Amino acid sequence: MKIICIGRNYAKHIEELRNERPKEPVIFMKPDSAVVPKGNPLFLPDFSDEVHYETELVLRINRLGKHIPVEKAHQYYDAIGLGIDVTARDVQRQLKAKGLPWEKAKAFDFSAVVSREFIPVDAFDDLNDIDFSLKINGKAVQQGNSEHMLWKFDELVAYVSKFFTLRTGDLIFTGTPEGVGRLERDMILEGFIGDKSMFKIRVK
Ligand code: ZN
């Protein structure tokens, strides 16, 4: 299983980090070892002083595909979950400044919170109107809607499959809206799709 992540897919998040608006989706990956195991807290890595949460809708791939046309892309994912792309922002800033790859900042152990449950795509009225949010200690810190994505789910699946064969069980993190911020020990993170609680996890 692999995790493919999309960076800079929400205009307001691009602005908050003062990044350039990309002409094509920004892609990076996390290995399967990045996933926080079931029931574990979110351990912060010791090599960073500025670990950020990025709350993202996650597509679950349900069949093998490569070079998938946009019109057929909807046949390649069957459910949507919620995740946190845990990011060592200080490390990422250093790597970016040197033009180096982002893995140390994005793909380390426990850098991917993934909801255990996924919601079948059929359960949504409109995939381009999915509300999602993150609460920290009960207070909303990030609120997004899939309508604000620069590239929609089908476009992302098609684009990603030009470079990487997609397999059943692969996940695509579709990018974070604005409101990212720093994680501190003992925070309780709870993620929602609509009103439905998708995960609740303590930071350690
Ligand atoms: Zn992200």
C-alpha cells in the first residue's frame, strides 16, 4: 500500500504559506510505515520543533489502474476517509530552501493519521460539496469543503496515475485547506466529515 499526497490544492492554504500557485498538482508520497497504527496516540517526532496538522479528505483506491482518463477516474475509488498529513514544518522549510525532497518532513513514522472508517462514495450527494473539519480540544481549527479544491478528485486520480500505477488499497490525500497549525503534546484531535466523527486521537 502506498500513500500519494497532493500539496497546494486549496488556494487559501497556498496563500497562508506564501507558496506559489502550481500549474500542475504537487505530488509527494508517504510509505505505509507512516500510518499511525490503530489505537495508538500521535507521537510527535523528536527532530522537529514545529509539527503541523493538515486535515485532508482521503480517497481509497479500489482497483488497479494506470493512465486513467479523467472521465473514468470515478471508477477507481470507492470511499472517502479523513486523514492528517502530519508535517514537520521547520524541516520542510529547510528542505524547500535548498530545493531538496520533502520526505524527512512529510513521510516519517506516524506522519499519516488515517480514519479507520471510510464513507462509500455513493453515500455523498455531491463529491464536490463535502464539508470536513478538525477540532482541537473541542474547538474547530480547520474547516474545508471539497468544492474549493483546485483539482477535483477525478482530475487528481487521472494525473497521479500518469506517473504511478494505482493499486487497491492505495490512498490519495487530497490536500489541506487553510488553518494549519502547530501540534502540542496532550492535544485531542477530532476529525469530521460533515457531522460524522472520523477519528479522535491524542498527541503524545
Ligand atoms: Zn498536506
